[in-house]
Amino acid sequence: MAGAPDHLFNLRNNFYLGAYQAAINTSDLPNLSPDDAVERDSFVYRSYIALGSYQLVINEIDAAAATPLQAVKLLALYLSSPENKESTILSLKEWLADSAIANNAILRLIAGIIFMHEEDYNEALKHTNAGGTMELKVLEDNMELLCSYLLHKKAFELEYEKHALNVQIFLKMHRSDYAEKQLRIMQQTDEDHTLTQLATAWLNLAVGGSKIQEAYLIFQDFSEKYPMTGLILNGKAVCCMHMGNFDEAETLLLEALNKARCKGSRDTSQFGCMQSSHWQIFFTLSQLLLKYTKIFVLSWWLEITSQLKLSHPDHVLVKRASSAEDNFERAVQSVA
């Protein structure tokens, strides 16, 4: 018994791979059910968010919109300005406490993304895992649920996104063992799913060693099957850096930066978050060049630092650099 055709497959796949403009451009799909139309709109607005068009999303989603779209608007508000974060998180918590909407899948996904941005990983997992703990709901022994997945694959897409988000959260917590268990769930349900392949590459990069080559092959396969995106380029660049291929990494990163500048991308989707941003990779690349090749790249590094502070003032690297600068100034004053 085959499930209904999945009219949103290409749109989702474009979003997962970072082809946000393509997702927007191909979203005019006729004869969608009301539920599919809401899901379509949520991906379109999330694509606009990933491109940095926060105000467009805020303006277009009004108070009458469905709960999933209201949740997406919360994400846009959260990312649009540091001043909005506290009030947005307060609203999010109120919604999650409302039994009428608390179990909405997109609301819980957005909650996971926002709390991951806040580095409140336990709170994020509370909304992406049943039970609110790090205990994983492993599907390996539940064949009935696996069969249901195969028959109703489309209905599981949001749960699949939450699994992918969990992999990222566990890797950020330096718990590759939990990430591997979560990945196993994804592999058993659909090993060829784009998110399964991405999550496999993320875990391989975290594990390192011979797994780096396997991660590279995954990104290479994506680059051969689909139009090149910043997410794919970044993934390949990280692999190249791990393998010591700095020239190729720089070429890939320059291409990623060029794409970002042309399209105005400020990838804040959960998938973009997992891939080290091209700015972060350039930071790492400049540091590795200094360490291993003794190339003097201080002026380049300072230029990148300045651009990063202007474009991503809340980036973790900006915060770390600012903290280091403050500590240095205090140390200088203490011995002056």
C-alpha cells in the first residue's frame, strides 16, 4: 500500500540543502491540502529567515495565521534583533505551556532551534525528545512504528527534522555517543534521506580520523546531484581542512562567501547552524595557516574579524573574541 504523493518533497529538499531561494521559487504548488499549504508556507518563511529577510516574515504573518506559522514568526522575531530575544523566549514558553498548542510539531521544532541558539541544550531536548530527558526513543525494536513510517513517510518529515536537530544538539554537547544513537534511528527509517546523509556527515566530522573522507564523499555526492549551495561548500571545506587540503578549502570558502554576498544569506536554519559558517571556517583556516605553514595572515584575519563583528555581532566567535579582548585589557591594566 503506497502512501499519498509527497508534493513538498523538492521544496523540503532544497531547504535542507541550503538552496533557500530555490525553495521559495518552487513553492507555487497547486491543489495542496490545507495542512500541506501550511507546511509549504512554513518552509517558505523559514527560507526567507535563512536569507536574512526577518522583517518580511514578521510583516506577512499576522495574528490570524495558523500556529505553525506563528511559531516561524517567533523565530524571525528572535533572530531579527538582540532586543527581541527576551520577549520572544517569554512568548515561546507561554505557548509551550498552553495545552491547546503545546504539541504542535513545528512549534516544538522552533523551540528546539531557539533554545539551541541560546545554548540551553537540555531545554531544547525537552521539546525535541519525548519525555524531556536525554533518554532516546529508539525505534529499532518498534517494527510497527517503522512500518507505519514506510507507509506514511510524509507525516514523519517533521519528526525527522527533530531527529536531525537532536544530532546537532548532542554534537554541540560533545556527546557523539547520543548523536550516534539518534542517527541510527534515522538510518533505520530511511538511510538515503537527505537529512540522514547530512547527519551522517556531521557525526563523521565530529568523530574524525578515517571518517573525514566518508563525510567528504557525502558532500561530494550532494554537489554532483544538486546545485551547489553554501551549506555543501562549507561541508566540503571543513573536510578539506581536516585532511590538510587548505588550498581547496580556501577555494570552496571563497565560492561560499561569494554566494552568500550575492544572495544575502545569513543561514540561521538548524542545518546551516550545524555547518560551521563560512566566517568561522575562515577563522579556523587562518589560524591553521599560521600554525602549520607559518604564513603571515594577520591583516587578513583582522579584516575577517571586523566583517564578522559587523555582520554577525551575536556570533559565538565574536563573543569569545570580545571576552578575550576584555580579559587582555584587564591584564594589561593590572600590570600598568
